[in-house]
Amino acid sequence: MSGSNKQSISAQELAAAAGMQRRLHGGDNVQSDHVLAAQNTFSEMKKRYTALSDDHLDLLFREPRTQYAWQDKEVSEDLLRTLYDLTKMTSTSVNSCPGRFIFLRSEESKERLRPTLTGNNVEKIMGAPVVAIIAHDNAFYERLDQLAPYADLKPMFVDKPAYCEATAFRNGTLQGAQLMMAARALGLDCGPMSGFNNQLVDEEFFAGITVVSNFLCCLGYGDPSRIFQRLPRLEFNEACEFL
């Protein structure tokens, strides 16, 4: 941040931000030793950091492909638990964690999904070792007593359905994106897709509750013989600008 940007933030704004951050983490009951331990852990992690190799960047960003067919190779429950343990660390607004995930592993569970699919997505889904339904809970605020126990934040969301839906969708999508990055880091391939009927999925898997589907993501080990050349991407000057 430049010096001019720093000067544009008033002392009152800095105090208000610091006060809210402290409130979220315990207010007057903040344990200074806990805070110090967290700061030390983060600092030590940054000291250990070295830039990822080109191979790692290829694995995570440059070479992953949307998969259409899959090897006959199991994805274990333990690996999916590890995947969630990485996914749950996503930064979300007031630690709201609205993302909800159903991992379809059995043929029976995937058959329940089949009638919701559109276009040519049946093969991709039915052949995948695992299909994750990436969803979010529009009543996420009911868990804020657990997730943000030091501040009463529920009144920010109660009786505000549009605000809740926007917050849940935005942050649940972030969690879904982190799930994909975590999957790649664990050696899995991904086949994200939106070619399905959300309403039918919600009726089948989330009937009578406040959870709604966002997108699907197949997980497993892709069949490289079904990959095509990569389509173009926008260059920096086509998608970005400096102000």
C-alpha cells in the first residue's frame, strides 16, 4: 500500500476497523497469549515460504483441465475428508462458512442426480468416482454463535433474506473454488459444471431445508485421452486495468 493510500484512511476509520476485528475475536476477553501465538505461527509460516516451482504452478493453475472422462480409480473417504479440511480454511465474511458439500460416491446417489442433468453431462457425472454438490446455506447465520462466538452477529442477517442469499452465494462460491484448488493440490482432477437444473437438485437433496445448490464438481483422476486443446483466455489488458 502506498503512503498516499495510508493517509486517506482516517484515525477514526482505523480505530473502527481495529475495534470490529477485536470484537470478532473476543473483545475485552481476548487472550493476549492466544493472539501472540497466532501471530507467531503466521510469521513463522511466512519465513518458511519459498515460491512454488513451475511444476506446482502447472499443477494448480496452468495445466489443470476440465475433465470429461475418468479413470477407474477410487477416491477414498479419507481423501475427501482431507479435501474438506483444506476447503474449510477459506476466508469468508465474519467466518460465516455457508458452504455445504455432498459427495456422491455410490451409483445409487448419482442416479438420483441423473434426472437433473442437461445436455451431454450424463457421461461426465455417471463416470466420475465422486460428484460434489457445491451448495450453501441461506440460514448460515444460525451457526454464527459457533463460528463467531465473541460477537452477536445474527441480528445483521435475521429477516434480511436478500442480504443472506447474496452473502451465502458469494462466500459459498469462494469455498467451492477453494475446494477445487485443494483437490488439485491433492492430485485430483476436477470437472466443474453448471449444466443441471438447480431446482430439481434442491428438491432431491435439500428438500425442506435452507440449503440450495450452486454448482457441481466431479472429482477423480481424469482420462487424458479425452482432453482437447485449451481454448483461448483473455490477456491482461483485455480483462484488467490499473487505476
